[in-house]
Amino acid sequence: MIVLLIMLCITDGVHSQIRYSVPEEADHGTLVGNIAEDLGLDLTKLASRRFQVVPSSRTPYLEVNLENGVLFVNEKIDREQICKQSASCQLNMEVFLENPLELFRVEIEVVDINDNPPSFPETDITVEISESATPGTRFPLESAFDPDVGSNALRTYDITTNSYFYLDVQTQTDGNKFAELVLEKALDREQQAAHRYVLTAVDGGQPPRTGTALLVVKVLDSNDNVPVFNQPVYTVSLSENAPVGTQVIQLNATDMDEGLNGEIVYSFSNHISNRIKEMFGIDPRTGRIEVRGEVDFEESGSYQIFVQAKDLGPNAVPAHCKVLVKVTDVNDNAPEITFSTVTESVSEKAAPGTVIALLSVTDRDAEENGQIHVEILGDVPFKLKSSFRNYFTIVTDGPLNREQANSYSVSVVARDKGTPSLATSKSIRVQVSDENDNSPTFTQPIYDVYVTENNVPGAYIHAVTALDSDIGQNALISYSILECDIQGMSVKTYVSINEETGYLYALRSFDYEQLKEFTFMVQAKDAGSPELSSNTTVKVIIVDQNDNAPLVLAPLGKNGTAKELLPRSAEPGYLITRIVAMDADDGENARLSYSIQRGNENGMFRMDWRTGELRTARRVSAKRDTHQKYDLLIEVRDHGQPPLSSSSSVLVMLVDSVAEGHSGRDRGGTSKAKEGTLDLTLILIIALGSVSFIFLLVMIVLAVRCQKDKKLNIYTCLTSDCCLSCSSCCSRQGRARKKKLSKSDIMLVQSAVNVSGTGTTQVPVEESGSFGSHHQNQNYCYQTKHQRAELSYLVDRPRRVNSSAFQEADLVSSKDSGHGDSEQGDSDHDATNRGHSSGADLFSNCTEECKALGHSDRCWMPSFVPSDGRQGPDYRSNLHVPGMDSVPDTERGKGFASSFRVDIPETA
């Protein structure tokens, strides 16, 4: 029969105790109880909460089904083998659940059954009694032994009914029974020398079991006096672990007889256990009891030793006494620490009080020697919390920071209160798992990046670096540029960034004159959850290059030559004019110096290299002809590396009087002032607008004519009556300052051409103002045949315009379009390709690359061939390039047609 007793002992609201009982010798599989049901646990959550038995409390006799909480017998239990003679036999087991932690103590009492009968050490027991023994004399008999306990233990003794003896059953302080044979009637050896009786030991089981032995009483002749002890019971204290040979007590008994009848011999009584005989010994002559074996307080706290003293006379009657040995505890057992469960890692965001480990502490000693103080060594963010009886939990006691300490060695020390104190320590390693609690941090709050202008698009310019104190995915950083506008365009059209390395790249070629610096934000973001980020400022500073030649602003004149008047009577130092120039660069690249390069061979003039003032160095020679002019070439040079320069032509004319000179100067000054007032930006805007409008108009006219003829031809003439010729009507002086060639520098000026049968006449066109004082005649004229010629597109046989004239133009200009991203080798027209090419459209010279990078020169230059497929006249007849002779009139077309002049300033 299994008895269930549930005891609830609440500690911090999470722990309970349950008690079962099971009979010994129960078969395997016998149900003891259902722990989960008896504790009211949810059976469906046992697995998820990791229901398990504390390893240190496991026993081979019992087993728990962790899925349903059933406690059953795993191995047959022999109570006598487990608990021996202990009155209480109990097996203990601890089980616990996680999430949250709940600990339960299970106590299983092994109930004794009457499976062992009493038995005597010997089957024949002999007792010698002197015939002189008086009635009432007691003779202790050897005790029977019954391994069972409680009600199944030895209950009483019986003896065969007789008239001489009866049994007096005594109970020891430990509950054991023993029998004394009491003489009821005097013996007479002459009548009966021996008496035989059956001695029976009876236990208290149901039904009771018995054991028997043959009791033989031999009647001896009389020895009248028996030894006498000083006291019936002796009490002594003995320290545990006392060495062998230590005296326990010195007994002393006296006998009034003399001789052998008075000589006493000491011995242990027959009914003491073998364990007592193993632990203690007695000297038969002196009565000295000493230690022979190991005395362990943890095994037993006290021992009872029964001693008898008998003289050597005939028919000796022994005297008996009891020695009660109390074992005093010695602090010989250090505390024991057992970890039941340990968490492998704890999050650095774990709240204070998070359970890290469960442990138990025990000490086999008693009283103060068994009282334990437990603590955690060192300055660690953990503390001990008493959980249940001798169980403790290690919990967090403050915030954790993996970046400061990624693991902790937690040492637990258990120390008892004995003297000397004994201690035990055990350590566990607790890993701190990372949380994404640190944002990436840039190494600099602001990055100053210096980039030289005219850089190559796609070039690496700098690197930003961010660091993250976290690890793993939480420290994986990606970089990005935050959206913003620079001069109306997205910053991502200016720079890009490698999201993995933080390398910054320029997406375009920067121009210091257009953009000196710009600022944007770079964001570094980790890959944790949630994502954390931080920003830094990147300031890109464009470093100036000497890529702009000086630009002469004044004096301005017709055809690039300024005219200045010099009175013949002018004194040395007379101010003729002042050269005014500017440079779009900065710093040393924009610091200008002035000098006379030509026309001052006789040293008539001097130039202030700082201010640009042109003065006379001496008087004008009286012999010099008034009509003889001074043609001076003034150079303006910057201080860049390498230096760039521009030139201006000044024609100094002699006048007879100062008044005439002043009048001319005033008129000239007024004209110059008026010219100087022209806004350069306005001129550029007007020029570009005019070019765009005329170009659009031409394209519309060509499209209409192409639609009429239903032909797709590119700038071609029909038959031999059509030609393209260049007129010299359009001209202007080139700039002294060599400027990069770009579409914005191109002006289309309408001119009229008289086409006759033999040649072309050029209608003069009014000279326009320019940005410098030195101009070249440059005429780019596209004509159509009078009344009969039709200008159309040709698709089937397009031809790219190629000539040495463009090669010469490329030699003059170091870059094709003024954008700073093309070299001389990137000429708009291939000078070597003079043949026909098929499969190209109107803008066959335009590529995706030049479109993306702004190389638009090729895109607006059309290709053309004669419509009849024959090699037409050299297109230079219709094109004037600076430095080339005019085309003979014999090569010019006939008739009259309107033309447009493309005026390209001379480039560096």
C-alpha cells in the first residue's frame, strides 16, 4: 500500500515538498505516485519547461517519467540493505521546472515489511549457573537479531514452561529487546545437573515470525560472591576520529572472594553487536576499553557497550554494567557544493534577478560544524539567493555589459562555522551574449576631403571609417550617403560610397570655378536588431588647378586690336592705357603679371608688371613719322604651374597735339567704357540662346525638306551643281586669352552668299564684340543650292566629317569641349577616316559614354556626304579655320544662298 502525503513549504512562492511511501521488495514498475498531478502541474507543459530530476538526487531504486511525472519503482528495494537498523528509511529526490524555476523536494519513505524472522547467533546457547545462585538472580541471554524494524522488529522472547526459570524481556535505550533468564527456584545440581529449554524469539509482524535456539543450563558448584561494579551505567565522551588505542574508559569491579574466586576477568556481554566489537576492545585483566576501529560521528552519535566481570572461581557468577559512549563531532567534513543546472550564457540585457545557476550545499558535520555560510567571491554582477533549505540560486545583481566583460568566472565559496573552519569553492564560467546596444561610431565627427579639380570620374577620394563595439551581426557595418541636393542635383550624382568599406568615389569631374566645396552626410548602420546608426559630415573641398588662362577685359577694340593715341609731346611716364584682365582660378593661379612681348624693340614703352599700366619710357623721337604706328603685343601671364597666358594687341598711334590725343582718348575711353559695361554673362546667354534658336530653326527647315523629298540624307547637295563653300564674310578677332572650346563659345551669324556660276561672293557682316582683344577669322558656313539644291539627311551612306583642319583646331585646343574631361586624342572628328561608312545615323559620332560625361561635341556635329556618292569638293571650301589660307574662289559654289557662320574662338 502506497501512502501519499503532500507538504507545501513555500519559499519565495516557487518551491514545494511532497512525500510518498512505498513498501520494500516492491516489484519493478510499481507506481509510487504522479508527482506532476499531485503538485497540480500542467502535464502539457512538462516538456517545454524541461521537467527533470536534479542529478545529484537520483537513486537507482526509483525512476521518474519526465513526460507525465509518474514516479515508479525501478529496482527492488531492500530496506535492510539501504537503511540497516535505522528506524526511518527515506529516499530523497529533487525535481525542478524551468521558465520560471520551480524546485520540488520528493521524499519517499521505504516501509518495512516482515520479510525477516528473528535469528539467534548460535543454535545452542549454554548458560552455567551455580547451584548457590539465589532466586531472582538474572542471567542475560544472547539476543536474537531481526533485520526488520518497527512493528516487524523483535518483540519478545519465550521459553519452554518450567518451574526454575522465567524470562524477563528488557528494552534498551535504542529500542532493541534482550532477554534475561531469571532464576525462580533454587537449583540443586545433585538433582539435575543440566536443564534444556527451547528459547523462542518472536517479532511483531502479522503474522509474527519466530526464531528458536536450544538453551542449555548447566548447574555448577557454588562460588558464593560475584564481582561488583562501582555503578551500573558509565557515560563517557569520545571524540570522533580518535586514533586506534585511545582509551575510552577504565572499568573496575571488585570480588570479595579470594584466590581464583576473587580474580576478575572482563569481557563484552554476549548480546553486543559485532560492530561494537570491531570499534572497541577490552583488556580482560584490567578492564580498559580502548578504540580499535574508526569512530565516525556521521555514522552514529553514541554507542552502548555491555561489559561483564566474572571471577575465576568455580561456578562464577558474572556481574554486568553498561558503558554509554557519546561521540563528539569534529569538523572533519568540508562543505560540498553541487551545481544542479548552469545557464551557458546570459544576455547583457538580462534584468537583475535573472537566474544563472542552481546549486545545493551540504555538510555532514553537526551543529556549528555543519552550519554553512555561502558567498560569491570577487566583484562580479551576481549574487546568491537562498532558494529552498540548502539550495541557492545565482542571479544577476546589476547591469551586464559585454563590451566591458564578455564572460565572468563566478566562484562560490561555502564555509562552515567549525574550528578550524573548512571551506569549499567551485567556479562556473558565465558567458555574456551580445545585444545590439552600441551604435557605430565614426573615427572623426567631420571629414575634410581635398579633391583637386578636373579629377577623373570614378576616382577614389577618401575613406570614412566607423567602429562598432558589438560583435557578429551587430557589428556588421554598412555605409550610405544621406540624400541631399547640391546645386539643385542629388548628392549621389556627385559622389558614391562602397557600402562595405566606406570608400568614397567622385562620380564627376569637379570644377573649382563652379563649385568650391560641398558638404554631405554619411550614415553608418549596423546589421543588428533593431538597427542602430550614426552619421558623420564629409566636407569635400575642391582644390584649384591652373586650368584657366587670363582673360583680357580692357582695352577692347575692333578685330581684336585696341587703338590708343599718343601725343608726340608726351613726357616719359605718360599713361597710354591700362590692361585689365581677370583669371577664373584662385590664389597663385590667379595672380597676374603683364609684359610687352613684341613691338617695343626700341624701348619706347614700359609696362608695370603688377598693375598692367602701359606708359612711355622716353619722349617720342622727332624724326618718327606720324603715320608710323606702334604695334604692341601685350602678354598677361598667371603664376600657376604650369603658367597660362593670354595676349592682347595694342596699336599706339601718334597724334600731334595733346588736345587731339585727349579728344581721341576721351572718345576711345567713352567707347571702351561702354564696351566694358557689357555684362559678360549677358553676352554669353544671348550667344547661346541665338545658337540654340538658329540651330532649331535649321533643323525644322531640314526636316520639312526631307519630308518633301521622302529621303533621309545628311547635309548633302544634289548632283554636281551643289557644293559647300565657305565665305570669308564672317570674321572676328580671336581672344588673346586662349579659352577652352565648348558649345557655349559657338555663335551662328547669318551671312549672305552670291552664288554665280564661278564662285561665291561674301557679304560683309558687322564685327561683333569679343571677350579678348585678339581674334582670328573663323567661318563655318553651311549652304544650300539656289532654288534647286535641297539639304536632306542621308541614312544609307553616312560619312563622318574628317579633315586636317579639325586636326589643326585640335592642336590649338588642349581639350575638345572645355569640360576638362577630354584630351587632344579625343578629337571630335577622325582625321584618318575619309571613306564612306554605312549603318550610322545622323549623330553617328555620339556615344553613350560621351553623352553621360558631357562630351556633346560629337553629338551635335553631323556627318554628311554628297548624295550621288561621289567625292565632293573639299569641305574646307566651306570652312575657315584660323591659320589656314582662304579657299580659292574657283572652288566656291555658284548662285546665292543664305548661310550660317559658326564662330569658334581660338582655344588653348
